Amino acid sequence: MLSSTRTTRRAAARTLQATAGVAAVALALTACGGSGEAPAEGSSEDDSPITLKVATFNDFGYTDEMLASYTEEHPNVTVEQVKAATSDDARTNLTTKLAAGGEGLADVEAIEVDWLPELAQYPDLFTDLADPELEGRWVDWKVQQATTPDGKLIGYGTDIGPEAICYRADLFEKAGLPTDREEVAELLGGEDATWEDYFAVGRDFVAESDAAWYDSSAGIFQGMISQLPAAFEDPESGEPTDLADNTDVKAIYDEITGSIDDDLSGGLEQWSEDWTAAFQADAFATMLCPSWMTGPIEGNSGGVEGWDVADVFPGGGGNWGGSFLTVPASGENTEAAKELAAWLTAPEQQTSAFEAAGTFPSQVEAQASEAVQTFTNPFFNDAPVGEIFSTRAQAIEGAPYKGAHYFAIRDEVTNALNRVDITKSQDAEESWAEAVEKASALG
């Protein structure tokens, strides 16, 4: 696993509860710790030819041209991107290989923000990326998310997910609703938009349309739950709160299941084949739309006209997702990988990634750049998405608390919604009771 030039480190077995999709996987993570190691072969201090693999998922906006330009600057380095189809696939690959000691991991591994609290429990598995020269590059709360309690930085921020509302103007018109993006923003409540406003307009829409108002109840839940300061755990102790007594989460659950009863939901599981096909079938009119979602919408909607983006979001600001680049400590070229990760998350590259895939940069300089501020998206009726998502980013007040139990508990509530909305195997109260029972069993 380790280069012969590196000091063999003491292995410490730990167990981490990780969730990939709907499957819970118990992992015995073996960490490599220690200090005083020699530079790894092929590091930035060694000009030997090396290949660095970057593992991503969905679309980070890292084009072949971008990666080739890194090789032009570093002739001894070839960069190879390994792209998983979904974040769940990437998570499964990462956690499984971490459990095996890290063998087979890419030199740079992308991770999604909701995985961080669990992974941060095992900082020795990752290279410390702290670098005084990079201080101030990112918005503060993005750095805080990737900083362990003992001050180790395990991830460089790529994108953030400021949320707006993406909508089908053509379906709005057929239902007698306004279609202009500024009018749609006001229709949904403008600066004072609430979830009650969003669902109320949805009821008006479905009364005049054969389409659903939104695609997925789980997607709506993601947007609503991220506005709670601490959804599932006590920030002081890190311990999970009793879901049975969690009135804030239950209120969100009730509001969403009520909208399902009112036929507002398309009953779709995001990223499924049915969801992908629904874009072509005029199946729903709106989506909660973090900036990175514009890429999948366009990709799934080839030949469909009418999509637009409204500068509005219920409940104020919202952030959905956002990722980081990590450097596994088990790699043989960690210094070179750290240098590549820093380059990929520089403002210039993140601006290019936004232009390529809609991934809104977490870098302060990139957000303020003319390239981002003036960027428009032809597919979304030439919407000024750079300006819109900049405004939406400014509405984000900070990152909510997410502890080591967040991912697993959130999935149990999501599964409960899916039983009501997709499989229709339980009613809302029965499904909530099952979620409470399964959440309590997580410990």
C-alpha cells in the first residue's frame, strides 16, 4: 500500500457507520498515522513521470482540456479523471477502499459535503491540506466544513450549491401562470418567499395542468431540512436528537406529505431512470435548483424547450450540496496530489468549471469575477445564471450543523418519504413511525 520511501505507520482499526444509497455499511477503517516521513516518490519534489488519478462523480466541470493544461504546466504529470455515475457510487467506492487500507483509491478523491462529518472522525486517513498561501481563497463556512475538530483541513472546496427555482415556462403558460422569471420570483413570494407560498402556487398549478408541480419529495426535503441550524443532532454533544421528539423535522415531513396528498409531487426518485425519462415527458414544472443541477437538467432535457431560472427560494437562502477534493494519506504521490487539488480549486479553474457544468464556485475571487457575474445559460432562456446564483449565494447565512449521524438519519426520513411518495407502501404516519424506529436503532 505504501511507497518503500515512506515510514510504515501504525494501523488503528475503527468502525464507521456509512450509508451508500439506502444500504448501511459498517466499515472498519484502518488509518495510517505518524510523522517525519520522507517525500513520496513522484511528489512535487521529484520530477519522475507520474500519473495522478482524480476520482469525481456527476460532473465537476473538469474537462479534458483543463486537465491537459495541467500537464502543460507540469510535464512530468499526467492527469486521469475517473468519473462515477452518481455520488452514491463514489461514496461506496471510497468507503470500501478506505476500509481495506486505502489501496486502489485515486490520488485525489472528490467527496460530497454530507459525507464529511463521518470522514472527519478519521483525519489520519487524509493528507492535511492546510496551506497558509491559500488562506482566504474560499468563503469561510466552506473551509469550516472541511476542518476537523483538531484543526486539520481534509478537503479543498470545489463548488457550493446556492439554490434557486428552475421551472418550465411553457407549462406555466399552459396553466395560466406568469412565465417571466422576475414575475415568477414574485409569484413565489419574492424576497419573503415561504414554503407555504411555494406549495400554494403548486396547488393552483396542478388544478390547471396534467403535470406535477415538483419532481421529488426527497428533493424538497433536502432543500427544507438544510435550512434548519441543526436538523438531527445536538451541536454541543454531537449526539443525535430523538427523532420522535424532533418537532422541526416532523413539521417539514408533514408539510411535504401534505403536498403529496395534494398531487403536487411527481413521485420520482432523483437520478433514477424514471426521473431521467420524466424530463422528456413534461412530467413536472419546477425543481429546487442548486447551481450544479442546471447541468443534469439540460443533459436530461435535450430537445425540450421552456426551462428557465427564477431568482427566488422559499425560506430565504439555501445550499444543497457542494463538494471537496481530498488526498488520501495512503497514496504514493500525496504531495503532487495536494498540488493538483490546489490547482483544480484555484479561482481560474473553478470559474471554468462553472462555465462548463454550472458548478458555482466556493472561491471568493471566482464568485466576484466578471466571467461568473456575466455568465448566461442559453438552454435556460439565456438566464443570467451567474448573477442569479451569486445573489442566491449571498442569501446563505452559513452552514448548518451536521454531525457523524446526519447522513444516516437523513436517509431514514428520506426513505420514509419515498414509501409514501414513490412505492406508496405506507401512509405518512406509518412511514414516519418506521423512520423513528430505524433512526433510534442507529445509536
